[in-house]
Amino acid sequence: SDNSAFEDKSEVRGVYIQDDMQITDALLLSAGLRYDDYELDDQIGNNNFDEDDISRNIGVNYHFTDSFSAFASYAEVFKGPQAQDAFKIDFVANSPDLKPEKAKNVEFGVAYDSQSWCGSAKVYRSRIEDVVADPAGGPRLFENIGDLKSDGVIVELGYRWDNILGKVSYHHNEADVDGIEANAYDHNGIANTVRDTLLTQLDYQLDAQWSFGWNAQFVKGRDN
């Protein structure tokens, strides 16, 4: 068949409300709601999708001092089928039973920022229900392959000296899809377990217009 004769039509409509509320001099509260509506006329698979939902988010930031603070947040994300999902390298149809993706993210941590020193530490947990992918080795079909779980820790430390900023950060992440460790091959690029990553940064601000920097990323090798 001539796939060039097919034309997918997708519409995404959304509306949101978001507000930051200074409860006290030390406490900031952020909260919001978002409504999304996804419509897709999929001519390749002869499917029609119409999905909508409400996403919520809330966050708090408390300053113990001018330099030291703690924060926590919770956020939801909703994503329905879209036309671009079926047009990557080759034509891929959408499963007629395709369900929208729903994500939830929780994180909390502490931060420090003074004239010389800066740093932060946080932990996070992300969950995506009904992840959509075209599984490697399977038919050319976008389908829900399972639930993605991602947990991690990020620690960062930096120092400023005149026009120089040096910073180092460490990131540990573990991710899986329905209990199977996430990797770019089995899960066709939708997720990958990072494990241990070290980032280093060195910046020099010459003047208001010019700055120079050096960045390096080191990723721990894996045996399998």
C-alpha cells in the first residue's frame, strides 16, 4: 500500500492555572491545575482517539536562613496519542487499544547558596503508567508496553571565586519498565538506566559579554 496517501490529524488543547503564594517570609507555596485534551485521527491504523484529563502540581520551599532552604514537590503529567508518534523513521501504526500516558513525580531536597559556596541535594521518584513505545523486535506498532519507574539522587557542590565558578555534581539513577531494567535497546529509546554519572564544570566570566567554560561528563561503565 502507498503510505504516503495517509494523513494523520492531531489536535491538542490545554488550559492551566498556576500560582505562587508567599505564605510567610520563609515559606513559598506553589500549586496549579492543568486540563489537556488530545484528539488524533489516525488514518494509518484507521483509529480515532479522544483523551482528556486534569493534572495537578504542588510545591513548597522553606528558607531556614537567607542561604539555606528545603523544598518538596509533587506533579502529574497527562499525554494522549499524538500524530508525530507515528512518523519517526518509518510509518508506524497505533494500536487501537492505545491508552494515554499518565506520569507522577515526587522530589524533595535541600539547597545552600552563599556568596562563595553553593550546593544542593535531592531525591526523586517518577512513575509513568502505560508507557507508549514501538518495542524492538515487535511489529511496527505503537502500544502500551508497561509502567516506567525511575528513582534517583542528585548532589551538587560549587564554589565561586571572583570571576570563576567551579561545580561538581553526582547523579545516581535506576529505572525499570515492569520490573525489567530500562535500556535503550529493549525499550527502543524511551528510557535508559543511567546509574552513576559525575559532571564537572569550570566557568570564567571575562566581562559582561564574554565567558569561557569547560564541562565534562563521566559515566560509570556497566558489565552487562
